[in-house]
Amino acid sequence: MKHIPNLAGLLLLAFFAAFPLVYQGANYDYVMHVLITAFFYAILASSWSMLAGYAGQFSFGHMAFMGIGAYGTALFCHYFYITAEPTGFCTEFPFFGRYFVIVNAIGVTSTTLDQDCLRQAMAVWDGSVKVTPMPVALGIVLGTLAGGLAGLLVGLLVLRLRAAYLALFTLGFSEIVKAVISAEIDITRGQAGLELPALFERGVTVFGTSFERTDKIPPYYAMLGLLVLCLALLTWLARSRFGLFVRALREDQDAAAALGVNTTRYKVYVFSITTAMAAAAGAVQAHYVQIVTPNMLFLLQMSLVVAMAVIGGVENFVAAALGAIFLQILLETLRTSFTIGGIEVDMTVWRLVFFGLLLMITLRFFRNGLIAPLIDWFRRAGVAEETVAKRKEAAS
Amino acid sequence: MGDKLDTPAIFWGVILWMVAWGVLGSIALRRRYFARDLDTSNASFVGALSGAALGPVGVGLLWARTPALTGRFVAVFGVIAVVLIAAAFAFADPDNNCVANGSFVASQITNGLIIGIIYGFMALGLTLIFSILGVVSFAHGEFYMIGGMLVYYITAVWFPGISPLAGVLGACFVAFCLGAVFERLMLTPMYSGKIDRPVEYGILATFGLAFTLQYFVQAVHGASPVKASRFVDFPRIRWPEDADPLWIKTSRGNLTLFETVSISNPRFIAAITCILVLLALLYLLHRTWTGKALRAVSQDRDAAAIAGIDPNRMNMLAFALGGMIAALAGALLVQAFSWLPQVGAIPAMRSFVIVVLGGLGSLPGAFLGGILVGFVEAAGTGCIPDAQKAASYIPAYGMIVLTLTLLLRPTGLFGRRYASGMHGQGG
């Protein structure tokens, strides 16, 4: 009985790993898209639950770090190229016998969105000069680092802030990031958004099977792999001294400090690690959907992540990830509108009302979420009642 | 007037100078106070202000007079810093509307004041909730939204032709009941100590309410914007008749002072009503038993309970009153702006900024903070040379104020020294 959660977890993982190879439905691409988005939210929800549930730092700016990751790789892939010849139009530097080109856009208006100095030069060259875009993987790594660095800075700034003040500060940070991205149209193109190369621009070939750039299978495994990596990292961290100290931080910061935990250092660590995860998820998702806009930083997105983590179980990041996956699938299946007695019920909106109600009910009556208690129940199933009671008493 | 500052070097140079000395001052003074084992809670704020205002002179002055940080320093340095920024801006861009055009400045100031009064009023509800429950209500913007929506539905859909006063009262009543019911259903577990972290629970619960309300209204109403018609028309006034320019001139939808400052009717009515309701609220809080009980609970829950006040009742009353105030602000502004289910987000953010600036839990602070934020926004939208960029940055001005306040002086301008936001459990 005790191992049921572990077995179930392995089975679920095997299921998700085998799913794209087995599933044959007509809506294949759609189902895969829903799952990729679900994994994306799962990474965000689990890293947020590490930050909020484990460390007790209720940050409402998690999506801002996701956006920093996404925009980091987007700007990197959009503005930097390597060419064999100097363009003569752009800002450029010699770079190991080639030229490192910084693309500057010319007069960004809606009609000239694809006019820039590199395109002009390429029109003159007419394909005679090799132009190499930056590698997508490097962009993702840089985006992740940017997110982690931003998390480090915010972590340093919020050291003295607790509870409501922390929530307001991170919300403010998130709004500032969004405003800057929307306003600096010269660089980010504002609401028009930046286009990105696909995750695997030239397709991939694995075991003799080649995939096109629009195929859903490579991004599916990329996102699933990132999710598993994040969960593994979080599990390892939670079981190490780091996890112990971070939980001490949540329970009583002053007591932890008095017992010799360097609270400053661990607070900053937990901020930078979880925000780097959010940024990595954002960067991969950005290359998957191939466009980034400031709209992905809306408070609604943050509310979705928070609600998913809470419904799954905010103090257990595996439960939070599972909650995110299930809720994302549920939200997608509830999309179909129907008609009762001549009144058409627009489920695209009503499903979110139910989602909000579910969030409130979970908060009120199932404080540890809906999935986390299930895991705990199985874990405790082999243990005698009295031991459980005794452990509970000792814990409280 | 161009699209850019004429001589950006002057402006940004001054700003850079102020920021550099501000950072240096805040760090240096905090260190010094820390080393001397003095109270550091104020040192970084005053240090930053002194550095920004007078550069090395200010920091040196405070360094020399170490234990004597008083409110006077804060006020004087604050004024100098603001004047300095304004002067730098004026020198950098002498043709700007904000510098060259006196009547434009006057109308910006008036409009900033009027919108600031409404902001301050709305933030008052949020700070009332915080001072009693210790919770920042994330559903404040949604109360604002349903206030406006209800007025529209009552006066234009359900009972066409009814007096707008009935619409406003109805909206207030519904919001009050909604707040009370929500508090009873969702927030009661916070008080018994059963929940590990009540503040976070409160934030999440109100967050859930916000989410549900917003999508409920969107599901019922749809996404089309609505607008209520003007509540009252101004009478036609020309006064005094023989003056030139006329001191006061009104048309049905507009009020003009000295023929330069123009105030639109809905905003004027909203601001006047806000002031009246604020006076009523002050009367309630200071002259009635219920109000005194509310203030007592906000000061010390246990002592209030010993004195025979039921703190839980006061929790309900505070949440309902706070929600009602937000709804009233929305009900008054639905005649000025077009209304959507998402309309609450921006005023909610503004209220957060204002309550933090004024000090979480401080009622006068909320009102003054509202007026300050109104001015900052008026200056930000009116003076920044690139209009499109200015519009995009509007949400950020307040947030910059908020983050700076939290970093330098988390208790805000008027906050109680140890306002911790920990639901009466101490910092």
C-alpha cells in the first residue's frame, strides 16, 4: 500500500511517455497541444508550490519570470545573427572570421514589421551569403539564466518583506515587467509580439524517424522532459538539507535564523531556483507556440497557476503538477457549449466560473488540496492508526 | 513640442545623480544606524531622500547628526527632491506642455486631484479591511466592477427610468451583502487559529472570489462594454456675469473654471459624493459605538474582546463595508467610463499602491496616498513627451511607487510602526 503513490506515479509517467506513440485519434494535434500546454502549466504550478508552499513566499509575480524567460530567448533569437559577410547596414562585429550582426528594425509600423537591415542585406545578397540564426537551445539557456537572475535580484529585494507585503511587491514587479514589454515597442514590438523560430527549426531525426518542424511529438517530449527534470530537481532539493531549511523558513523565520539557518541565503536560493524553472518553461513554450506577446503576463494566467497549485495541493509540488495537468485537460474538455431549454450556455466562460468555485471550495474544505491528501492517505495506509495520530500530535 | 526631450542629457543626468546619491545615502545611513545599535527602520528611507535631495551635503548632514532623524527632515527633503526633478525636467524640455502652458498645468492638477479623491476613497475600503482582518483583499477590483455593473443593470435594464440614486443604493446594498456572506462562508476559519498561515489563506480566498465574480459577470453579461447615462445635469451657471474670464461656467456635462480648467460632470459628481460619504464614514468611525468598536478591534483584538466587543462581528462588518466602498466608487464612475467585466483590475492595482504608500491600515494615509497617486498619474500622462509610450506606462507609475515604498519604508507614510500584516499575530 505504501508504494501505491510511487507505482501510480511511474505508471502515469509511462502513460504520458507512450501516449503520443499509441494514440491514433483524428484530433491528434489538438490533444497533443492540450497536453503540451498542460505540462507547461505543471512546471509553473510545481515551481510555484515550491516557492509558496514549501518556502512560504507567496509570490504573485511568477508569470513575470516566465515572461522574462520567454522574452529573453525571443529577443536573443530575433536580434542576433551570424553572417559570413558584413552587411554594411547593421551594427556588426567580426566574430571568429564571420560577422556577428545585431539586427536593428527600420521604422516599426504595422506595414513594415518584417523590414530590417539584415533583410535588406539578404535581399541584395540573394542567397549567396550564409546567414546563421542563433541556436534555439542557447536562447533557452540564456532565457532561463535571465529568469533566474531576475529571481535572484527580486529575492534580494524582498528579504525584509513578509506575507501581504511580499504578495503586493511581486504583483507590482509583474505589472512593471508587463508595462515595460508593452511600452518599449521599438525593441519588443509591444502588442504585436515577437515571432520566434520553432523549437526544432530544421526538424529532428530520432531512431531513423524524422519529424517536421510542425510535428507535435518533439516539443511534447521536450516539455515532458523539462517537467520531469524540474520535478526530479525539486524532489532532490526537498529531501536535502535545502528542503529542511526552506521549510524552517516557512514555519518560523526568526526561529530558523536563531538556530543557525542562513535565512537570507536560502530565501534567495529558493527564489532564483524556482524562477529559473518558470523561465525555462516560458522559453520552451515560447519556441513551441512561436510567438510571444505581453498578454501572456495577464493576471489571469497567474490566477490559473495559483488555482491549479492550490487545487492540486500547494504544499506538495508533485500534487501541484498533477493538479495542473488534470485541470488543464478538464478545462479543455469543458469547452463545448450546450443548450438547455433554448438557452445557450457559453461554456468557454462558465467553465472558468466553475473553476473559481472549485478553487474556493478546495481552499475552504480541503486545505491541502485535492490530490495531496490522496497521496498521503496511501502513504499512511500501512501504518497503524495510533502511529498516525501520534505522528500528527508530534508534528503539531 | 517634439517627441523626445530636447536635451535628455540634463534630465537623465540629474536623475542619475539623485539615484546614485539616494542609494548611497540609504545604504550608508542604514549601516551607520545598524553599527550604533539604533533603530534602523527609518534610516534607509530618510537616507535615500537626503541623498536624492541634496547629494553629498544631505547625506553628510544626516551622518553628522546621527540619532536625530525626524519627520521634519523627511518633509523638507521630500519637497526638495520633487522640486529638483521638476526643475530638471523644465530645463531639459522647456517647450513641453507641462512647462510652457500654464492652463494645461492647472487643468492637469485639478483633474489629478479629482481622480485622486476617487482613488483615495476606493483605497479606503481596502485599508479598512486590512486594518481589521489583516488581509489584503484581492477581490477589491471586482467589487468595484459589480458596483458599476449593478448601477447599469438597475437603471437601464431592469427598471428603466428609475432614479440613479436607487441604482447606486441598490449596488451598495448588494455589495454589502455579498461581502458579508463571503466573509461568513470563507474567512471564518482564519480567526480560530486552525490555519497555519491565515494571511496567505485570506489572499487566496479573496483571489478565488475575484476570479469567480469576474467570470460570472462575463458569463451572464457577455463582453460588450456598457455605460450608464449621466446621473444629474449641471444647471446653467455664468458667474460672475461681468467678469472676464468668467470664474465659473457650466454646461450640462461640463464645468469650466476661469475658462481654462474643464471638469467633466461625472467625475465632479463622483468626487463630491466621495467626499460626502467619506465624512459620513468618519462620523461612523469616530462618533458611533459600532465605529469605535471597529477601531478598537483594529488596534488590539484581545483588548477589544475583553471590553465586550465581538471581533468576529467586526470582521464581517469591515469586509462588507470595504466591499461596499469599492462598489460605490464603481457605481459613481460607471457614468464616466465604459464598463467591462475586466474593468476592476486597474483600480485594484491602484488601490494596492495607495494603501502601501499611505501605510497599510491607515485611513488618512489611504486618502492622502490616493491624491498623491492621482497627481503622479496626471504628471506622468501629461508630461512624458512620447504620448503613446506614456499611455502604455500608466499601470507602471503606480507600481514603481509601490515597489519603492516597500523597499524604503514598508510602513508607508502613515503606517503604524509595526503594522505587520500578520493578522494580529505580531511580526
